[in-house]
Amino acid sequence: MSGLLKSSIGRKVAMALSGLFLVIFLTQHFVINSTAVIDPDTFNAWSHFMGTNPLVQFALQPVLIFGVVFHFVMGFVLEIQNRKARPIKYANYKGGEAAPWTSRNMILSGLVILAFLGLHFYDFWIPEMIHKYVEFAPEDPTRYYAETVHKFESPVRVALYVISFVLLALHLWHGFASTFQSVGFNNAYSKGLSKFAKVWAVAIPVGFILIAVYLHFNQIPH
């Protein structure tokens, strides 16, 4: 693995594979969250399973956290490498002006998404860890829906989520579509996969936005 990461191509492949892993997680996360709109009881059941299953908690969750950190660190490494490789100073570099905004600003959108993940951890993951492993509160399998709805009570928080998911869509628009090229997948299906990736890059973030807005306007009375 360390040998693979020493080359530029190896780093790009590693970043693409970690990105695909996060795409799978994001899809699974969206499917579970969408049940909060469709059927709160199903949302409670799935959330309880994910929050108490030892395999999820002690195996998949650490892998996910590692995948997130690895993907963003590798993105910064590749960005620094690309800047050093340019013959002209970055401030005067005009060669990418014809490229889409998304491809020229992946590091910027990535930083904003990283900040959003920090907010998401602060909102959901940290309170959950405190609830289970610090307070040792008794487990209530019906608590998840009410807690999630309450998180979206503030219009400011909802606005932050909306902005973050718009930037995530822009990041994925280029990142997901280019993943297949990075791993060397280039055949008759490449165009179709690229189109699918771009549709997915818009549909999933928009879905998350709709969920946040729906929960904001459907608050449970205190």
C-alpha cells in the first residue's frame, strides 16, 4: 500500500477508490434518512440497528472515519503536488480557465464539505457517543426520529446544511464522474457511467436537502 501511494497515479487511484467507498456510504445514509420522511417507525428501527449493532459500531464505523480522513488528506496531497508540478506560479496560472468551476475548485469545495462533516459530527455523532458511552443512558429504540427532527428546528442550521449539500453536489459532479477514469475504467460503458455519476451527484444531495427542509417544517411539539 505504501509503495502504491508513492506514485502520482497510485495516489489518484487510492483517492478514487476511497471516494467510491464514501459514495456507497452516502447512498446508504440517504436511504436510511429518507425513511424519516416516509415512515418514522422504520427510521427508528434502522437507526437503532445501526446505533447498536457491534459490527457497525466497532468495525464499519472506524473504517468509515478512516476513509473520510484518508480521502481528504489525499486530496490535499494531490493538490499540493499539482501546484508544484506547474511551471508557472499558481497565481498566474491560466491554463485551467476553460475547465469547469467544479474541477478547478475541488480543494475549496472539499474544505467546505470537511467543515460540514465537522458540524454533522458535532450535531449527531458526538451526542450519540456521549449518550451511549459517557452517560450510559438506557437505550430507547424510539428516540431517533424525535431527536433528528429537533436537530432541524433551527433555520440557521437548515440553511448551513442546504449550502453544504449544494457544494457537495458540485464536488461530486466532477469527482464522482472522474473516479472511473482514475481507476482506468475506459470502455463502451464509460459515457453511460459518467452520465449516471452526474445524475447521482445532483439527486442525492438534493434528496438530503429535501429531507432537512421537510423535517424543519414538521417539528414535533415539545
